[in-house]
Amino acid sequence: MNRADDAPALSDALAGKRVVLCVDRKSEELAAALARHGAAVEIAPALRTIPHADDAALLSRTRDLIEHPPQMLVITTGVGVRGWFEAADAAGCADELRQALTNAVILARGPKGRGALQQAGLHADWVSETEVHTEVAAHLRTLDVAGKRVAVQHHGSGADGLDELLAELGADVVSLTVYRWGPAPDELAVRRSVQDAAAGSLDLVVFTAAPGAHRWVEYAREDGVLEQLVQRAQDGQLVLAGVGPVTAEPLEQAGMPGLYRERMRMGAMIREILAHAERGWGRPGSAAS
């Protein structure tokens, strides 16, 4: 586990608290932010992000979309959009891809996707408010997609059901997975975090992606300590923070209350962690954004 001990102090709100970040992307940035408030921070991602920049299937489907542009594009993650255009740029076809998508109706799951589209020179015609894929699915059911070519950019796990829904609605679906989840870079560190959390030597575990939270729960189940974790979380001795309700869902399904705000932003999560510390380190509940 890595530590972030050299960040300038802003407060002592988290002084004496031991924190583990089960976070792959931007983990050092998040660690520094929490360390500035006195936390002893360690990093142990439960999963790692594997880019598909050189993925032959991704590039093949990208070139196919350039030759046969879609009438609709569904974006599920901002990092996926950026990764897609980075891969296209490396292959020398980013401008062609942008042109091929210019006339497509573009749907984005949340403002992160919209922001990434804007950076790529594209415009979202519809943006979901909750960043939950079920809202995107509900909106798709209101549209006439029969016979239309629809490209879908998926998140790392790729299992959101949108491809299947669109096929049922009669669309010609082109599926794009720009990155995927791989095994933890240090499995022993993750298992140690699970054991420490169950034993009571860990105060806060932070997650920024639902697959990572789900895998951490699986580690706990495999190691036979899930019951202890549930008890500590329900008693308020262990706090499990997620960047929004989607990330916290695997924790809550396992019986552990998650600390989150509806607004799925890193800064909002940090503010909620600090507010929770000020309220007293008890059983968390969700807060308004």
C-alpha cells in the first residue's frame, strides 16, 4: 500500500483515522486531498483499469463506424469517451471519427460523459440526471430506434444491459468497450485491507467505481469476514464511502451502509467524508447534493 504523508495540512478533521482507497484512477490525487485533513492514507485498488488503446476489436469497430456512421451514439462514461478518442488519435483516425459522429443523436449518462464529449468536439443531445444506466434505458424505450444503427460505449465491466435492450427495440447495435477491469495490482494489499477493516484497525474505505466495491465485498466473502464488516459498518465503527449511489450500491446490497452524496463527484465525496467526521464517526446515511 502506498502512503500520502507529505501533503500540506488544511485541517485535522481526519486526524487519527486510517483510510484505504480501493481506487485505481486518480488515487494519488484523492490520497493527497484526504491527507491534507490529517488522514493516514493507503492505496489498495480492488481492480485495475486496463485501457483498450491497442485493442484490435475496438479499432476495427471504430473504422467500421467511420465507414458506416451511426444514427445514434450512447455514452456511458467520460473516461471511456476520452480513451476512445485517444485510441483513435493513436491510430490516426480521430478526425474521421469525429466527423462520422457529427450527425448522430448523442445520449450521455451524466455530465462527465457530456464534458468528455465537449472536449472531443461533440455535443450531447440528451444527458441523464442521475448517471444511472437504468435512466438511460428508460429514455431509450421512449425513442424509435428500430432499424437505426446505434453505437454504445460501455464502462469497464460492459454489463449494463443496453445492448440487449437496443436489440430488443430493433436497433443495429455496435458495442464498444474502451477499457476493462483487470485483477488488483496487489491482491495481498486488498486482502489486508479487508482483514484490517474487519479487525477494527481501519476507519474508512473509499471507492470510486461500483465494480471495485463489488470486488472488495467478494474478497471479504472469500476471506470469511463479511459478517464482521457488516456489523462494524452498521455500528458506525467502519465507514465505507462511495462517489455516488451507483458506487455504494454493492456495499449496501451486502448490508453495509454507504456514505455518499447523490452528486457523483470526487469533491462532493470528500466534502461528505469531512462533514461526516464533523458530525461524529457514526452510522452514515446519504446526503443531498
